Amino acid sequence: MDMEKNVILVTGGSGLVGKGMETIIKSDKREDEDWIFLSSKDANLLSKEDTFAVFEKYKPTHVIHLAALVGGLYAHLGNNCDYFRSNVKMDDNILEACHQNKVKKLVSCLSTCIFPDKTSYPIDETMLHNGPPHPSNAAFAYAKRMMDLQNRKYNEEHGCMFTSVVPCNVFGPHDNFDPLHAHVMGALINRAYQAKENGTTFEIWGTGAALRQFIYNLDLAKLFIWVLREYTEVDPIILSPNAEDEVSIKDVAMMILEAFDFKGEVQFLTDKSDGQLKKTASNAKLR
């Protein structure tokens, strides 16, 4: 008798988190699971027709939704409208496709940057909608908050098991190192490499005072897979290291420069924004 397979469709499968998940699954794949990692080359998820066609092709029983229009602080500044419209459209297509195709479970990816800017710390899952996010990435934040709202409404009205995870800053193999669109770790690594190669000044945008928590993409991938297999709540769950493990951007930059054995000049461009100075998250629920 053939074993009934769970077909797990991963959107954004070619990105930092998706590639980490693909690496972990190579050694942790169960006999009753088939994993499919999609990239933007496989479907345009901004198109409802393309999204539904992918679901018809693969017939997933479970979905991990990682695909998003994302970028670093300076990519968001001045492009908030595009970030909002694209992410809302993409997320809505995925949610409705999961509902119409009777997907057993959907796990979507949010971010600690969507929490309120003015709040008490550490942040926990109950505080997600307690105030406006930082204005630098408000559009992306509100779009991802809507994912949490939709998860709840699909559950209340249709009984769907749709949930989400909230990771902190991610780094690791397959990161984006584009100087404008990368997140902070990838951008700093790129600048360190360029400064070392070209004998130029290493620039830190902002004061370096902002604090961040970081998680390695392979560690996040393991937690994501656990959420898919074991987590049973619609309420989101934060995936991060301990609150006391946060570090300043300045300290991260210095560690990167030490790894590169960089001996040149370091300059802080204090006329540029630090973004949100702090977004310390609690992992008490995970523990």
C-alpha cells in the first residue's frame, strides 16, 4: 500500500531562508514528505493565475511562504508604496490559493521589523498590532501585519490552519550581498570585501548604535521545519536568540572587519539613518 505523501511547497525557495531549508531537508527528509522549492523563475506570485497554476501543478498539502519583496533599510526608503502593494498582492494570492486548494497547513514568514516602533522590550507575539511600526519600513510592516490578520480570519471563517513565524535578522550562505538591497549583515560583508580589495575606506551607514538580534539561516531553517511539523497555533511565534544576545551594528561591523583582517580607515556616515534603534524580541514562547 502506497504511503500518503505530504507535499510541501516552499515559495521563495532560492532565497536565504529557502536555501537553508533545502540544505537541512537533505539530511532530515521524512519518507512521507516531498519538498518542492520554488523560485521566481517558476511562477510570478504577483499573478493570481500563475499562483493558482502552480498549486494545480504540484497539489501541495502544506505550504511555507517565504517569497516577498524585501530589502535593506535604504531599499525601503522611498519605495514604500511598491513594497506594500507587491507584498499584499502576493500574500493574498498565496492565502487564497491555499484556501481554495484545501492546503492542510500554511506557515508564512513575518519579521521583527513589523513590531511597533515605540514599545516596551523585549517584544513578544501579543504586541504585534500595538502601535505603528518604524516609518522607514512602514509599508512592508503593515503588509506583513495583514498576513497575521488574514491567517486569523481564514481560521475563524473557514477553519484553515494558517500561521506565521517572526524571525529576527537572518544571515548565512546564499545571502544577498547587493549594497543597496541587502540586509545589514550582507551589506556590511560586501562593503568590507570591497574596502579590502580596493584599499578604500570602510563605511558604516549611520552611527552604528542600532541593536539587532541575528540568527543563522540553517538554524532558522530547522526551527521553520519544526513549526511546520509540530506547531499548532494560529498565533505567530518569534524565532530568535535570547534578548541579551543582541549586538550593535558597530560591533557586527568590527567583527566582520576582523574576519577580513582589514587594517584600513573606518568611517561612520552619521548623516544616514540608523533605522529602528532597537527591536529586541523575546523567545520565551519558543522555549
